Amino acid sequence: MTDSAATTRSRPLIDPRKALSFAGALWFVSAAIGQLAFVIHIAAQYYVSTFRGDFERMDEGVIYGFISGDLLGNALFLSHVLLAFWITASGPLQFIPQVRNRFRTFHRWNGRFYLTVALLTSSGALILSYLRPHFGSLALLFVNTADGVLIIAFGCLALRAALKRRFDDHKRWALRLFIVVSGVWFFRLGYGFYFFITAGEMPGSHNLSGPADIAVASTWIVALAGLELYLSAQRRPSGALKMAAAAMTIAAAGAVLVSSYFAAHMFWLPTPAA
């Protein structure tokens, strides 16, 4: 057996690094499609309602939306849902290589805008969570509080890494920030996935206090754990770990597409008038 033949035989059929990179790109495209549907929903429901002055319509599918006489709470709620459009629309643009490499000025300013809005919306959401009567279980409150706190923490760490020009660290913290900022979107995907696997059943109780409700609300935690496995596989030389992470990421991309489809039909598409 010649050396070249032995080298060819020992070389894997699939390059683990390329497989992992492809899987990451596939997940990102799936997430971008799902978030685009969410952005369209936000614009159609909240911006159109604001321009029309139809604030009652904003309460559809929302717990504790507008409450008569609650000026501060209503202001926080309105700013939260309106800013959600911009943060959801601008986030994916930060991770497109062609945008990041060719339009660096836009990348920097869009990143500053994204971080600013993330800090404002998460701070407002935390205040709103404790300002108004609590809905659901304490476990749900803990999950939502953890999401808000991590948005602030990851945002500060991403900014710190960028200022110190540690761009690899900055990218990792920015990815973590993207996951936790998308917590509400993942919440909707959790319901969509549950709807898919149960053939049309809705999870839990009406006051979001059941175990299934908590599991659905924790979807962003699962996504964050998956990201950590992906980042670990990127840094480690193990080809087996890279292939395992690639397979997981491809499966996650499929779950995102399926969940987005069902979430769109459950929450985002307009319902026929009665």
C-alpha cells in the first residue's frame, strides 16, 4: 500500500470542521427565517395598532398588556413591544459574514444600536415583571428574570471584549446575547414545537403555572446550552465532538423551522374575523 493510498483511506469522508460550519450556517438561516416571521407579526400587530390608536388590539395574546391608570406600566409595555421590532430585525444582520466584513461601519453602529436596545428592553421588562401583579408560578418568574439578567450581563461582556479588541471572545458573547435576547421568540417556538409533537394540544394551564409551561418558557435555556456545545466543539480538536455538535445543530435547525411554522399559525398569522 502506498503512502498516498493510506492517507486517502485515513482521511474522513466528511471534514468535521466543514460539517460544523455548515450546520451553524443552516441553523442561522433557519433562525433568520423564523425571526423574520416574528418581525412581520410585531409590525402588523403593534405598529399598526399604535398608528391607529387601537391599543386594545395590542392585548391579544399578551398577559397584562394595557391596564387602565397604569401610566408607567403601559409606557414600559408599549416601548418594549415597539423596540422588539428593531432588536429582532437588527440582530441577525450582525452575524452575516458578508455584512460584517464588507460593511464594517454598519456592523459597528448596528451592534451599538442592538446592544443599547437590548439593555433598554431587558431593564424595562424586569421592572415590568415586578411592578405589576405576578402571573404564573415563581418558577416562571425565575426563568424570565434569569433571561433579563443574562441579557444585561452578556451585553456588557460582549462590549468589554470588543473594546479590548478580543474579537473572538466578542463574537462568542454576542452569540450568547443573541440567544437570550431572543427569549420571547424561543418562548413562542416552544409552544409551536409542543403543538407539533402533541398533534394540536396546548401545554399546561391557563395561568402558565404547569410543568409544561415552565418547560416551554425555558426553551431559550436549551438553545443556550446547544450554543455552548457548538462553541466548545469549535475550540476543541476532536473530530467526533465536531460531528456530534454538527448533527445536533442540524436537528436544531429543523426544529426551529417546524416550530416557527406552527408558532406562526398559532400566534402570528391573522385570524379570520368572526
